[in-house]
Amino acid sequence: MTTLRLPLALRSSRRRAIVALTTLVLLAGYVLLLNHEEHAMEAYYADLKKNNIELYLDKILQAQGFRTYLEEYLKAHDYTRPTTQAPPFLVGRWEMFDEAMRVDDEFVPDSCSNALEIEDSQIKTLGASPSQEAVRYTMAGDQVTAHRNGAPDMTIAVIGYGSHLHHIEVTDPVLGGTRYGYMCR
């Protein structure tokens, strides 16, 4: 029995055509799969934004970083008018330093004796001359303003890297300058 064989030139161009067609089909399938996944993710985030804003913000923080989280947070929460509610990422005790430090996200100050404590409706200073003031907060971009009764406003710049709030920069005319706060844990 004799087998019929195609010439070598015809066999190799046929193989190339099959390989090219197979590659094209796989590539088209991959692009369609990516498109489907992108639409599914957009629908998931849209549903979270509508039905569970806090979980949505948490997912945005993890996936897209602090800067995008802050933008989305301000869209979801109105800080254009003064409110007693402090932004939750600021609530806590911040050890204050005269200069910004080059530290990683895991940095925890050794002591929190010279701290600024931010809470809903008030700011406390701890240390040599402790004080407590009633405040109302507004926020635009990465700047929080603490409006005090009978004293100049305090400005708090929020500095985030990656998905973390790294530190705050507090400008207080009463204290005369800018100080840098790192979260006490």
C-alpha cells in the first residue's frame, strides 16, 4: 500500500497556516475572556458602590491605593459643609514630629507622649501643655480642615503611599508651623 505524501513545501506552509489559525483563535478567545472579566468586575464594583459603600471603599483601597480611595471616599461622604464626624482614617492618636521622617508603613513611634488625638467633634493635644478643643471638619482633596471656635483653623494634609495612610502634616497657626504626625498603634 502506497501512501500519498504532499511535497515538503506544501506540508510546511500547511503547518504554518494551522499554527497561525490556532494562535489567532486562542488569542481571540483570550481577548473575549478578558473583556468578559472586565465587565463582570465593573458590575461587581457598581453593585458594591450602590449597596455596600464601606465594603466598596475597602476594596478600592486594596486594589487601587489610598489616593483613589480618598477620591471615592469624598464622593460618598459629604465634607463640603462642616461636620462633627472626623474622617475615619484620621481618628486616633498621632505622635507629632518637627520633621518628616523616611519610614516604612509599619513604623510605630516609640512613644506617644507628644501626640495629637483626633476624634469626632474634638481634637486633643497631649504632652507638656495638654488641651482639648471642639472642632468641625471639612475636606477637599487630601486636605482636612479642623474648624475651631475662636481660633484659626488647623489644616491636616493626608499623605498616603500605596494602600496606606503614611502620615499627616498638621499646619496649626496657633502652634506656628507644620508638624508631622505618625499613627500610634
